[in-house]
Amino acid sequence: MATLQEITDGLRARIGEDCGLDATLKFDFEDDGVVFVDATTVPNVVSNEDKDADCTITITQENFEALAAGELDPTTAFMMGKLKIAGNMGIAMKLQSLFS
């Protein structure tokens, strides 16, 4: 399993300078930490700060890795309760382009 730093670096690479999300997003891995994405600024900022976000996705690191690798469908994961979304669901829907 990847470390939080490896996940953070991987997201930073996928997001790049400007992912076009124009919002804040937090991946909450519960006891394993968080990855916060501030896509309201250019360049986008990816950190491990636990800040309030427009959309928070709570998921285990294992399920996140499967999602990022294309082994877990986001809609199926949501329906099965493997990921939970709080806040603006429209932002979560835009994420599919980052993981495809």
C-alpha cells in the first residue's frame, strides 16, 4: 500500500498546474490522514492540510488506490459505501476525468 506522501505526490502529478476544478476538495483517509486539493488558484495546490473543503470524499487508502488504478468504478464504490461524499457532489462527478 502506498504512503500518504506517495498518494499526495501522485495526485499532484495528475492534477498538474490547473485541473479546471475551480473548487477545494479533500480526500479523507480517516486515521491515515488527508489530501487537500485547492484548485481555486493557479497553480493548483495539493497538500496534507486538514482544511474545510467544498467537497470531502471519505475513502480508505486501499480503495483510493484501486480507484486511481482503474480497478474500482467510482459509481460502484459510492453505491457500495466504499466512498462517501460530503458537500458538493458536482465536484466529485468532475473527478472522473482525473482518474480516467
